[in-house]
Amino acid sequence: MPNPSEQTGRPAAGALLDVSLLRRLLRARDRMDAASHEAWPVSRLAEVSGVSPAYFARSFKRAFGMPPHRYLLTRRIERAAALLRETDLSITDIAYATGWESLGTFGRVFHDVTGRSPGALRAESRAEPESTAGIPACLLKAAQRPDLAMAVLEKRRRIGKATVRPQTKEES
């Protein structure tokens, strides 16, 4: 059977990204990791990578399995969870330090992603400090990584459908 790229002249959908593009995407991802508290619109990331915004967004998702915004959200939630466990900073200070502009948005998104409020996560981590003793930090971090396999809004929408009240208004 002939190769699809030979028929169309374009790479197959599952083909690997070229090495130079992958390097540029990694450069943008590294910048997001180093300064996850900053605003990273796709246009800024595309500029770092030297490609157009639309091409950057498509390529980033293909290379890393999630859109740039979701990747940044994951990093912010990871950092906030670490600060909640390891410091005595207030939840407000942590929200602003990790790039959130609104405490309400931080709390809502944090709960949507982790299933717990920031205060509950802090209380749990302080209630059982010995439970993670002896576990290598790399394994602990991987286990505590937020699961953003689906967008936060989609997750909220699915939960909302399960809790929608029946309609009380009669239809004629």
C-alpha cells in the first residue's frame, strides 16, 4: 500500500514534526515554564517560536497533546498547589503569584481542575505530612499533576448537565 505522503506530497497526519519546529516549540514551552505567572497569549508564543499564531497553536497541540492555554493552566495550578503545600503564604498571595488576576477565578478553576478548593488542599496536606515521606519528589510531582485531559469549561458543562434541575415552567 502506498504511503499517504507520497500520494499527496504532504506529510501524513501522524507524521512527526520536523526537528527545527519542535525546537522552536520547546523554546516557547520553556519560556512558559520559566514565567508561568506572566500572560502568554498565542501571538506572543508564536513570536518566540518564529511562526504564525495559527500554525503555532496547531503544532503545539500536535506536539504536546494539549493547546498552549491548557498547558499554561496546568503549570499555574501545579505551582499553586506546591505553594499551598509548602508555604504559609495566603491563598490570595498565591493566586497573584501564579498569574491569576482574580481570586474568584483562581478558586473556581483550581476547584474544577483538582476537585478541591485551595484551602481544602492546604488543610489535607497539613493533616497528613508524614504520608508522603520517603516518596521521591519526581514521583510525587507526577502523581499530583492536575488532569487536564479535557478543557475546564467542558468538564464544568458535563457536571452541570448531571445536576440540571427539571423544568418547572409548563410548556403549551
